Amino acid sequence: MLAELGDDAKLLAGGQSLIPLMKLRFANPSHLVDLNFVSGTSYINEDNGTLRFGALTRHAEIESSAVAGKIPILHDCAAGIADVQVRNRGTIGGSLAEADPSGDWATVLFTLAVDVRCIGTNGKRTVSVSDFIKDAYTTDLAQGELVSEVAVKIPPKGSGGAYLAFKRSAPVYPTASAAVQLTMSGDVCQDAAIALGCVGLIPIRVKDAESVMRGQPLSEKTIASAMEAARNAADPQSDMRGSAEYKRTLVGALVKRAIDIAVRRARGEQVEATHIYA
Amino acid sequence: MPDNVENISINFKVNGKPYSRSVEPRKLLVELLREDLDLTGTHVGCDTSYCGACTVLMNGAAVKSCTMFALQADGADILTVEGLERNGELHPIQKAFGDCYGLQCGYCTPGLMLAALQLLSQNKKPNEKEMRKAIAGNTCRCTGYQNILKAIQVAGQNMKGA
């Protein structure tokens, strides 16, 4: 159907980004193909160490899912997106395919081993999430292709993660956000993945922070170096949400707080992570 | 936009009453409710998906009716503020908003009551954090929210017997 309608057609998932964009005339498609009536596109399955999310699984379904709760950072993300009304409609596949630089899912999924399964006129294929997000509002999807499933590998035992965003109010996009996933062995950090959101055209992996932490006990000094690396890796724009300098300072603080929660969760503690509202 | 877009027939329920309508594909759900069905209790505040004044329940879930197409309600069961009252009796949530002074100008009130109703349908004794989370998508510029929180709490208590 997409091939038939051509370039001017857009897919409608939850519509919580696309419909506002259409009202502003930033998006002006001639045709909308509503995916909401396609059955079997909303599910959460656990399969051999992997959680599989149907593309049209709503944020609210992920928020309330005990299975999804096995990866706490996914719950942080789902439960913190906008407000109840948006979470009842918005979908994980739609959010990824929209690739909004301020979106939450891509930032979180950049810290995990994630396959995005795509289906199109040329058949099925699988892309890692970091290869899927190409640029602001640009993905690896070809014309006539769509996301069918997001498959997230469950992190190993001793792993913990947290996602924190700083927001002016619930319905708005975050000013900045940080996702941290750590694997601990006692006090030593075996592995680390850190991603920043809203401070670049796509989520930014902070490789320098990860290498500073890997193999080290997470002393105050190590964490300070990770914060510094995050501030340097951020590439923010000054806008109505804050100056570039402000956002740099902010991501450092968010990384620090997210590391603290991730470490405690890696130890098996139940910690609630809540976004910070201005 | 293409020139000749055909209307699409949909069947849905609003406040328990079944409807069949032929709608333009671009029509929003809130426009269907207000303009075609004369149910003007559902308000349009910001029209950008921020304020929540247009909140209705669709199959029990709070949604912003300005951020959905009408035809997406095909087969759905919609509850608007007009459907809260039963046989001339105000719904406990309506009564509580009045009794607790949970409103001033009233513009945001229908949306707030329906957002609160989704919460109360799952949890009749919500704590403050749960209440604040449930109404985070609804903006009120008059009350400062304190009395709205009181109203939700009282409504939960009064819905117990109901």
C-alpha cells in the first residue's frame, strides 16, 4: 500500500507526534496509513533472554508490564513519557521511526543491545538501534518499509540501569536526558553504556565516560570524570528550554544521578527513578 | 491534500449511545464530539496536545481527543463529561469537584475529571504522587491544583460504595 501511495504517504502509529506536527503544517502528507487497526502489532513477549515489543505497543502497556519491568530502565522511559493521555496512545515503534532528537526511547535503547526488526516490500531485515537512527527525524527505513518489532536483550545479572530526564512540565519534551546501564561486579564496574538525549541530533553515546568507568571502582573521582566526559560529549543548542551551557551542566548532573540509581539497581535494590521537573 | 477525499463511515458509542457517522478523514475526534454531536463539554484549549482540556475516555483510557482522528474511534466506546451524570444525579467526581472548590473558571474541569476517572477506576485511594502523575497532562491556570487533588481524593472515597 505504501509503495502504491508513494513518497507522500505517512504511517500513523500512536499519532502523538505526527498529528501535532501536521497541525503545525510541519508534516503535510497526502495520505495517512493508520496502523492502529492492524492486529497482532501490540505485544510484549519474553523469548530466550530477549524482550520483544510489537511496534504498536503503547508506552502505557510497557509502563504497566511486569515482563518489561525486568529491564528497569525501560520502565523509567515508558512511565516518564509526557502524560497519561500520550502514553495511552503513543507507541515504541512510532517513537523510534519518528526519530525526534528529543524523543525518549532512542536514548534509552542506545544503552542496550537492541535489534529493530523492519518489514517492507523487499522482505524482513534486522538493524541495530544505533544503525537505525541516522539523523534528526531520519531513520534507516526505506520507502515502503516499517518497524515491526523492537527486540531488547535482557542485560546480564549484576546489571542495572536508569533513565532520567529534566523537564519543565510533563507534556513537553525534556530539556536534556541521560540513560545509564552498568554491569557491576562487587564495587567494580565491568561494563558501562551511557547515552544522552536532547543534546544532539541523535542520542549521543559517551564513549569517554564508559572507558573511564570500565574496570574501575566507581569512586567520586571516576564519577566526576564520567560527568566531565558527558558535558564534553554533549552538543546542545541554545533554545527556549535553556542555553547550551546550561544543558551541558545539566547532562553532567543527570549522568551522576543516573549512575547512582543504576549502581543500586545492579545490587538488586528496588529504586524508583523519577524524572526531575523544573 | 488530494482533491476528492471520500468520507469514511464509522460506528462508535458515546456515553453509552451508539452512533453511525460518515466523517472526513482529517476530522479530529474533538471536532466530531463538539460539532457533529453537539457535545460541547469537551473543550479545545491549546490544540497542540499540551493542555488536556480535550481529554475523554476511550475504552476506559484517557486520550486527548484533539490528537486523534475521529475515524480512529471506529468501534470505540467514548465517555465525555456529559456521560458522567446518571438520572439527574451528579457523578461522585463532579460532586467532589464542586464540594472541594476544585474549579474556578471551569475550562479545564471536564478534562481533569476524566483524567482523574481513569486513575480512580484503577485505584480508589491514590496518594498525592499518584494523583499528580495522573493529572500531569492537564493544565489548570486558576486553582493551583490543591483543591483538585482534594476533590480526586474525596471522589475516590465516595465512589467506593458506587
